Amino acid sequence: METRIYKKENNVSVFKILKQSLRDIYASRFLARQLAERDIKAQYRQSYLGIIWAFIAPITTAIVWIFLSNTGTVTLSDTGVPYPVYAFSGTLIWSIFKEALTTPTNSTNSAKSILSKINFPKEALVVSGIYKMLFDSAFKIGLLIILMIIYKVGFHINMMFFPLGLLAIIVLGNTIGLILTPFSMLYTDVGRIVNLGLSLFMYITPVVYTIPETGLMKTLMNINPLTPIMEVTRTMLLGGDFIYLNWYFLVLAISLPFLLIGLVWYRISIPIVVERSNA
């Protein structure tokens, strides 16, 4: 008779795990869409304001800075476009980045109760979160376009690249989110630190004001990796010179390998985190 000897393999192929992760992302696209539709309906079913909540955060931030600018409380440099358009476009782009970063954690946490009971591709949760984020972002972008028409901001050919700019922001945010998700699920302090860090980081990113010509803030903004992402994406939308284009492509080139690492890390760590949480 044939004798077979089974041995435990200690060498796990990273490329094999990555291949499986990418395959499951594609295979679970229908499940991801169903989860997204369920969550979107549940999110707004018991809300009187409904989809309006998607606008409240960026509109509130923009209104505060518009008020500070108009009253002379804060003196801001010339933005080249009407300030309401500049402020709202910046807060919109920033909100998309923030949602892209927190989406993997939020989606996985919300499904923690079924992760240990049903065997399904965990990547579907991340894709589902992206679907929900794109749904909310579409309404915000529509409102921004209306604002541009009201303030007579001209349309130009560079606007066709704006979706690519948003895709880059989503990639960067999801890359960071995938890496942080297991830590955030194990330790709630991580989530609080991330939210606090994002709030502080916004003020050294040209979200609602331009980069100063001199001073410490200029130095901080120039070394901030989110500055080229913010500036180039907004330039795609509002027009102007692509000053940070080289840095923009460098940040993207660095982000893509880390995105693949994040996918591998997420696939390996989430089952362990769920098992530990239920222990």
C-alpha cells in the first residue's frame, strides 16, 4: 500500500496568499454589493434626514472656514477660485480620504458577529465599504458641481482626470486602513488615536487654506505626503498648475506595494483577530 507522510509547512508563500486575496475580491463582488445595499438601506431607513447626513460633515467644516475668512478672523492667501468652492472641494476630498482609511475597520467591525459563524471571503467587507463610500461621495460631488456652476468656475479638460485622483485617494486611504484594521479591532485605543491624528493632520494639509509662502507651516505641509495628493486632485477639478505632480506619482508608487502588503496582512490577521475576540 502507498504510504503518505503529511508534514506541517512553515513556509507560507506571500504571493500565494496575495493571489488568493485578489481572486476572492473578484469572486465576492456580488456579495460585496449585496452587503453594501443592505447597509445603505439600514443606515438611512430610520433617519429623518437620510442622505443629507452625507453632506453635513464637509459642509459644516467648509462653512466654519468661510465664516472665519469672511469676518476677517483668519486671513487666508488667495486661492485662485471663489473661496467657498475651494473650501468645500478640499473638505470633500479630505472626507473621502478619511472614509477610505476608516472603511476597512468599520466594515470588519460591523460584521464581527458573523465572521466566526459564516465562512466567506473577508475581502468582501472591504469592497462593500468602498461601495458605500462611493455612494455617499457621488452626492457630495454632485453638490460641488452645483456650487461650481453657481460661482461660475469654468470647466476644463483636466476635470476628466478627477475620478483618477479620487481613485488614488481611495487607494492610499485603504492601504493605511488595511494595515491598521487588526490593531483597531484588538485595541480600541488605536481607533481613537487614528481619529485624533486625522483631525490634527488636516491642519497641516492644504484642505481649507493654501500653503504659506514661508514659515513652519510651509515646511510641515511640504513634507506631508498628503499634500501632493490633495493639491493635484483639486487641481484636476478646479484647474491650475500641477506643482506637485512628481511627488504625487512618487506617493502613489510607494502606496501600491503597501496596498498589496495590506491585503496579505488583512487576510492573515483577521481570522486570528476574530478567533481571539471570541475566545
